[in-house]
Amino acid sequence: MPISTSPGSPGGPKSHIVKFVNCRLIKGNELVNEDLWISSKTGKIIQSQIAFYQHQVIPDEIIDLGGRILAPGFIDVQLNGFAGFSFSVVPGDITEYVKGFRRVNRSLIESGVTSYLPTFPSAHQEVYHKVLPYCGPSGARRNPNDGAESLGAHCEGPFISPTKNGMHRIDVLQEAPDGFQDILECYGPDNLRPKHDSNDVFNPIIKMITAGPELPGVAAAIPDIVSRGIIFSVGHSEATYEQMKAAMDAGSTMVTHLFNAMRPLHHRNPGIFGVLGQGDKLQRPYFGIIADGVHLHLTSVVIAWNAHPDGFILVTDAMHPAGLPDGTYDWTNGDHFIKKGNVLTLNDSETLAGVTIPLIDCVNNFYNAAEVSIPEAIKPVTSTPAKMLRLEKTKGCLEHNADADLVVLSEAQEGSGRKALLVDQVWKFGSMVYKRQI
């Protein structure tokens, strides 16, 4: 609640500045008792010393958080859909697609996710050509009322192993015998073209591609992909340890949902997981983990974190019924999902089709299973994905000139003794866009 309001500068117009007091900031692996100043005009975190002493600016609003935690906005790098909308299902009218995309952004913000990668499971190339142009980075608008922000699309397939396809349709999977040329034709050249933002940073429509480097032509295409500012992630793959290392040497820096849909760890060939044990920590990849308690045993989650905590990224891999009540929901080709709680099964079977868990629940599962500190529990949804996406100066941190994307968290104790972090408020570009009803 605001405890005082005052003009932005003596005798002058309002400065659009908010000051948070009595709060604990997540900075690195520590909770720091400091104030935080933000500007709703620029949408940035500002340096209080410069604002107050050099420019003689005082806040328009002072907000006392009552000792609660102030964290950077969450980032989900693998989200297939939300609020009934799937990014990879194309309606007859493209205006309906745009409306659905906006609905996701406005709904997703309530879970603390302020930025994400709209994710496309394997599809026919006409799907990519038709809708990817609407899914690129949306931060240029810098309108907090838009809700969560796309950081660029994540194309998960179709260049993946048919033996590790999971829920991906076999009939749309591809190889790339002509290397990068086949990948260009599949996704569309404009969607892979390097574009520069105002900070001269590569900002293509596609931010990440998940593929199997063991497929013909894929490994050879990795240098061309990463030269365009696109992350190459290994996933849905039969890659051996040696093939994974070769992919990393070519420029791959990420693994999609580690353990799931890949060659399992074997004591004679540790496969993809094995590169987490490389001696040089700087050469280890980032990796996504679905800590929903369904895709992975939580002990496996803890093992992965212990192997390489600096590369550990929590993702939801949520499907479009996320945020909706239990029931039956249509999928492609006449298939349908049955949603019971956070679990989806396919066509009235026991086949796991996905989950609908919010990212804060993944955080809490990890927080309890690994018995880590609060900053360590938040890092896999803030600073680590920001670094993986090469956005660490603007996202996932509370440093001067970073985007003022914030989550206010309170601590709770559940009946079983389980600890929980609750999303109380969400701020986007310096404006409050969600407040939990207590």
C-alpha cells in the first residue's frame, strides 16, 4: 500500500517514479534489504542515488511492501499455449489468432511470468510461415497493458528424432539433407533473418530452435543458425555424448527439457546428460527442467541442479488448457486432451500428453525438493534464462536500466510443512498489472 505520495520534483511535473521500501530484493544468491526505484515512464529500474541527488527527483509514490520479496519478472522459455490458445493451431481467420495471442499475454501475467517464448511443437511448414510473424519479440511496444511479453518464438521441431517424438506428430518430422537451406525453407527466411533492435542486438522472430543434431544435415546447420542470434537447443534426440559435444562445439548452448524425450543416461555412454559433467563449467550447456512432479521425479530435478546449477532453467512446457478448468479439450487431427488437475492425457488413455502447471508451482516444487534458498529457487526463472537468451542486461535482474518487470512474493507455510512462495503483485514496464486478492 502507498504510504505517501508527492510530486516528482519541487514545483515541477510528476516524474512517474515509484519507490519500493521495506522489501527484500533478490540480487544474485542473496536477499538484500534495499529500496528499489522504478520509472513507469521509461519502464526501467533507475539508480536512486542519481535520481535523488543529481536530478533532485523524488518519488510520486512510495510503496511499503511490508518485508515481502521483490524479484525480477519470471521468464518461461517453453510455453506451448495458455488460456485455451495454442500457438501452433492456426484458425481460419488470422485475426482470431492475434486475439488468442493477446489473451495469453494478459492471462499469463497473473502467474508472475512477464516474458516468455511462445513454443511451436513440430508442424507443417505452412504453419510456421503463416503465424510466426505474429510471435516475434513484442517488447518494442513497451505497453504494460499488453501483459506478458514475447521474447521471440521457440520452434521445437520438426527436425527431431522419430524415436523421441513424444507428443510430436511423426508425419510432420523432417531431416535436413541440404543443411541450413532446408531449415530456411521450413521456417521461412524472414523468420530467421537477423534483425537489430535499438541496442544493436540480434532480435530475430525465432529466438530458439530445438532439434536433434544426429539427424542428417542438422549439425552442419548449427553455425548458420547461431550466427543469426538464434539459440540452438538439443532436444527430442537420440544424440550420443560425442554427438552432443560436437553440437556444442558448433555453437549449441541449450538442452530442451533435460531427461525427457532423449537417450537416457548410461554408464558407458552418458548421452546428452553427460555434458553436464564436463570439467570446465563454462563449457556446460544451459538446460530446461520440467519440475511438475510428473515429467520427472523430483530427485532427478535435484540431481540435475547439483550437476550444473548455473545452467538450470525451470520451464512449464504447458499446453493450451493451462489456466482452464478440468475437462476435455480439442487438439489437432481430431485428437483431444483430458485435463484432470494439472495433468493432460490423450484421447481417454493413460498416455501423458502434457501438463498445465504454472511456473510458480515449478519454483515451489524445486524450492522444497532441493531445500535451496529463496534466491536460488528464483534464479532458474529469472537470471539464468535471461543469460541463456543473452538478455541479462534487460531481463531477469534488478539492476539499473533493466526493464522494470517485477514480481512481489510472500512466503507461506502449507499444512504439510511444505514451503510456498505466492505471487502477490506483478509489475510490467514499471506499472502494476496484477494484484492478488487476499
